[in-house]
Amino acid sequence: MLFGHNSNVEARGTTYHVQSEDRGTTNALIDTTVYFHGRVLHRRTNNYFDLLPLNPEREQALKQRLDEQHRAVVEELRTGALHLALPREEKAATSSAEPAAAPATGVLALELINAKTWLTGRRALLQIVVRNEARQPVGGATVIARVDGAAEATHFSAKTGGSGQAQFEFDMPRLAGAEPALVIEASKGNARGHLRFQLRGKPRMPSAG
């Protein structure tokens, strides 16, 4: 069983995305990555060779280690113990924000435009549109797509354009979890939204879970 966590963390006016994953027994690594607008700012990796081969008791110990590593990085971000420098252009964009633009709040609505045709063989093409509560397209939103329950960690990030659309194209990983799912999350300011599609065997079309 593969374990993982995803958290959006607000720290000093900046939103970071923190993802922790078990890389599987082949690698025996717990990997925590901090993203800002899809860019990797920090990575923390620890092995768990001492827990191999896994059994139910050791799996519980592995889950606890992953939980603690994820919680530690989140807490260090919030308290400022982990200080990460933002990319220069992002700093400039943040400091020169238009006065009339209020920070986005509330709920974002996500739609998988090509829900019936997104998977061809093992090739996935996700065409996503993000809208606000007034059903207007939201540009500049961060969209993250991942496959929970995959044999190998799968994570993609993109920004929506002016039409509120983002696109991902990738080969579907081998599914190993008991309840694999395609998860799509979007964020802009304090606004959040997500979609979750349950995957069954060799899916042709996901059904919302």
C-alpha cells in the first residue's frame, strides 16, 4: 500500500503546495516536495530500508514516518523555520499586483471538458477548465493532477490561461492501490476546488466518486 499527503499551506502571504509520497518498496523512500505555482522549491527525502520487508506492523510504522515528515515540513513553512526564496518573476508579480484585483476567495468549479475521451489506450489527455462561483473562467489558477493508487507517484502541475483552461498529457501509470483515483485540484488565492474520479481496472471513462 502506498501512502501520501497533499496540503496547501499559507505562510507570510504565500500559498505553497506540500506533497509527501511513499515511493514504493523498490526505492524505499519517503519524499516530501514543496511546490510554488508548479515549481519545486524544496525536497526532503528519507529512506526506510530498516522497515523492509514490509509487514502490517511495519506498514503502520511507515505511515507514521510519512505523516510526521509531512507535518514537520508544513509546520516549518508556517512558522518560518523553513524559509524558501520565491522565483524572481513571481516576487515581482506578487509585489506589483493590480490594486483593483481582489484576492480570489470561495470555491472554484472544475470541469474535465473531454470526460468521455480523456483516455486512449494508456495515453491520458486532460482538458480542464476552471471557473469561479459566477461561472466566469479563472486565469492564472494553479491546477494539479495526480493518480492516487498508482504504483509510482504521478504528479503534474500547470497554470490556467486567460480562458481558464489547462491541459495535461501523460502515460497512465500502473494502478496498484485498492481504490485508484484521478484527482484534479485547482487553487488561486484562497479559492479552492477539486475533482475526483474513481478508476476501475482499465477505465474508459471515470465516474465521479
